[in-house]
Amino acid sequence: MQSPINKHCFTVAADKAPLRLDQVIPLYIAEFSREQAKKFIQIGAVWINDKRVQIVSRKVIAGDEVALYAGRHGYRTYYEINQQNILYEDDDVI
């Protein structure tokens, strides 16, 4: 069973621009460190103004709407296999 997805949203204030995306996320979402923010960005779990962003060094501007989607186990959840999606399993097939 996959973890529920939590959506964290914020609007970038003028005093936070032009910080890098990986720097601004921990300022608004205290539960994530900068390293965790980088991993979320790299796997495509961060959106700015309804567009997926995977560039860690992207600068934010005032008014940017940022959304971060995280499972209960953070970025690791995206690498879990959902057992309901397995159609066939065999010890002899990779």
C-alpha cells in the first residue's frame, strides 16, 4: 500500500527572491532540510506555477506559487513498488 501524498504549498514573498529553489523550500516547510528539498526537486515532486521543476538551482521570484508533493516517507515513497500494479511474478523472470 502506498503512502498518502501530502501537498505543501506556499507563495514566495518578495524578501525571499531571488533565492534558489532548494534554499527557499526549507524556509517555508520547516520539516524538510535543504538536502531533502534537493531530492524532491530532482525526482520531480516540486511544481512552480503549475509546472514541474527539476532544476535545483532555479531562482524563485516574488509571487511564485510552489507546491511540493511528499509521501509519508518523504521522497523514498516514489521508489516503492505498488503490489497492486504487479501483473505477473515469477522467480525465473527478472
